[in-house]
Amino acid sequence: MSIISVTFVQKDGSERLLAGIPATGTLMEAGRSVGVDGILADCGGACDCGTCHVYVPPEWTKRVGPPNDIETDTLDLMVQNFEPGRSRLSCQIRLSSELDGLRVTVATT
Amino acid sequence: MIQNNSTEASADGIDLSTASLADPEILAHPNAFYAAMRKDDAVHYDKNLDMYLISRYEDLQTVLRDPITFSVKKGFAEQYAKGFLKEYKEILERDGGGFFVNAIMTDPPEHTRVRRLLDSAFTAHRVKTLQPEITNIAVDLVEKLLAKGEGEVFSEFAMPMTSRIICKQLGVDLPSATVQRWALALTQQISRMQSREDMLRAAKDVCDLQNFLLAEIKDRQNSPPREDMISDLVHARLDDADQPTLGLDELVTLGVALLVAGNETTATALTTMFYIFATRPDIAATLRASLDDDRVVTRFVEELLRFDPPVRGITRMTTKDVEVGGVALPKGAHLLLLYASANDDDSEFDSPREFDMNRPNIGRHVSFGAGIHRCVGAALARMELKVAVREVLSRMDNIQLAIPNDEITYLPTVATHTIARLPLTFTRRG
């Protein structure tokens, strides 16, 4: 299993770098395990509650990919400040070696 | 009551120094009482219940997001079979296989291991695969009602629908009436409104329920894994080196919770759905025109949940001296979080008594709770409601109350806000 780094940018501009983490599970699980602010994940990753909302910057959208149908419905219904094209639920982003160096901004919950 | 009035006006005429949520009239139609609290006494001590009622959206969020300061475990224990616990416990130990320690109404870290396991069972993606099966059940029940042209929808539609779905998931075969009786017996233990006679009747039902589940669990412990949730629980391996499998307390109380929580709450919402269709033909017409538009149906369901949440509230107990909403609470204070009141708070929702499917923040209601105890079956509940909306409105027309609006009664309980009987008439849609 490869080892990667990902960064969560908090709403105050501060950064949480998760360096040298295994590329397994989801971005939400990685963020929740170290208590990143705003990654609440109330539903535990069921794609149902919208409390792990992040914005993916343009340079990463292709590699991260678009939300699936159910995720789009949940974003539309549950989150504040849904931005099509940028918004993703981090519980639906599976970590992989492709995502080494990923930076996302945590949305306001 | 579901009506299209304003919140401000409804605060009139409530004297908080004497009014209590234990009053059956207030339990049935609580919105004016809630509004009075939000305005004048947001963290209100209810003498009759010996509880602090938390009424504002912001204060509910504060409490829901801090499971260490506000303990579910202690709040639940304080509430459970209140006044009769000793006798209730003795009956269950004698006739019901034991008094099992609840595995859900707990605090971290013990809550976490069980919660992680259940999260994976109810993902929105897994629930989506159940849609055809749920649709078949809804169609069958709607057609049975249509054949008669009238019916009491809580017992003839809502409970059969939810109980058939959860029984199928659990891999058990039970008549809907039995599930309904057991569910009510369980919910009664957190109702705060039961007499000793009520408790004795309920305890017998809970014994039957436990004995049934114990047999189902034993059956699966002695056989290879099957495709059902009880089997999944029995054979589950947890991410916990010290306790890699679920203990008997956990198996029984999870089984009970799935059977009950997956039933009465959603059945309550389904009944309220019918009530809205019968009393707000404008909303039914809007929906009928958009049944193929998933977004519209989804938003109706969400607004239904906000407008009249099935769960009235869940309890917490403070584990230290703490301030909530500017009120100093002592350690050991028993709180009731009023979901319907938070959903009616105009600091969060504009014109909250308007049924508005286009709210920008429609999903921010607290009807499923929030934080680590947020309803694990939320996606399933939404799916059941969406399917019901489609099948009912595409097949039924002229849905009307068969009794006067003011004769509709609600179950006497602080746990849910449930229409006890909803007789309706309807015709087949041409």
C-alpha cells in the first residue's frame, strides 16, 4: 500500500497536513481520525448527512473525479454553499496513490 | 398541529410557570408551548417532568455536538421505565431472558465500535438497492387500501410498510400487528406517561420480543452466515482487538433497536404524510405534477420531516456544571432536546410554519438528531417516504379525512409526535 500526504485547508486559512498516511479508506476517515475541524461525518460515511463537505481546487478535480448521483443529491439537499464542480463529500473520495499531495478546503458546516 | 399559521402569534396564551409538556393537550399540539419557550425561557425547567427542555436551534446543536458533557447513556438510564425501573427489570430478568444493557444509548468510546458497524449497513448507496423491494411493498399496501376506498392509514399502511421492510432486512417473519405492539411497548419506556398497569402490559410484550430475538440469535449462532442483518450482527468482526465480536447485550439491544427504531418513527412520518395530503390538497397537487422529478419528491420529504418531526426529542444528562443558552445547569441535569422546536426556530428557518419545499437550508432540520448519535437509518427512512409519496399520489385521488380534524388524537408520549388513528377516504386516480 502506498503512503501519501493530503492537506485540509480550514476556513480560517490554516492548514492541516496529514503526511505519510496510508492510501486506504476515505478522505473523510483520514480527516476525522485527526480531528480536522468541519469534518464531522455525522452519518459515518453513509453519504447521507453532508457534514464532511470539502471544495476540490480546479487542478485536482480531474483526478478526484465528480460526485456520483446519490452524492449530488445529498450535496443539493444537505450542505450550505453547494458549488457544483467544486463540492465533494470527503466520505466519497477514496484515497489512492493518485491523490498524493491533494489539497482540499473544508466547507462551512 | 399541522397548520399554516405564524409562529409569533402562536406563542400567545401559554403560561410557562404552569404549563407542562406532560399535559396531553400540549403533547398533542406543542408548537405554541415551544414558541413561548424559545421567546421567554429557552432552557425551561419543566417541574412535572423534572427535566430541562431545550428549545432553540443553536442550543440543540451545542448539546448534540458535545457527547461527553451531555451524556446519552445517563440521560437514557434516567428516563427508562421512569418510576418503575426496579419492577420492570425484575420482570424482564424473570420472564424475558434478562435485562440487557443498551448498546446504542451509550457514550464514546463504547458507542463508537457499535456505531461503525451499523454505519456500513445503512449507507445511501446500499439503501438505493432496496428501492424495488420497498416499492413492491408500498404498491401492495396502497392497492389493498384502494380496494376498500377507506382505511386507517397508521395501522393499515404505515406500520405494515415499515415493519415488512425491516423484518425482511433482519430476516425474520412477524405480523405487522406484533411488531407494532412490541414497538409501542418499547417506546412507552421512554414516554414518561405510563401508569404501573401500562408498564406491566408493556413488560410482558418486551419479554416476548426479547425471547423471540434470543431464539433468532441462537439459531444463527449455530449456523453458517446468512443474507440477513441478524446474521450479519451475529457473525460481525469488529475493529476492536479486545472485543472482536458483539456480546449478547449488544446483539439483543441492537436487534430491538433495529426492529423498533426502524418502525414507529418512519410509520409516524408516513402517517403525517397522509395527513398533509388530506389537509393540504395544494401540496398534494404540486407533488402530483412532479412525481417524476426526484428533486421535488426529495424536498417534500425533507420539509415533511422538518415540519413535523416524528421523534419529539432525545434525552441527555449533564456530566458537569455547564451553561446552555445562558442558563447555568448543574451536573446531573436531565435534558430533553425538542427537535420540533429547533425546526420551528425562525432564527434558523424563515417563516417556519410555512410548508416550503424550496427552502435553501431544507436539510438543516434536526429531525434525525446530529453528531455521533444521528439516526443511523436516515437514508432508509427517506427512501421509504419517497417511495410512499410516489405510489400513494400516483394511485390515489381525493384523499380526505374521514373524521373531523379536531378529533384526531396523538399518542400520549414525550418520545414521539404520533397521530394515533388517521381514518381516511380516497378514490383510485383515473
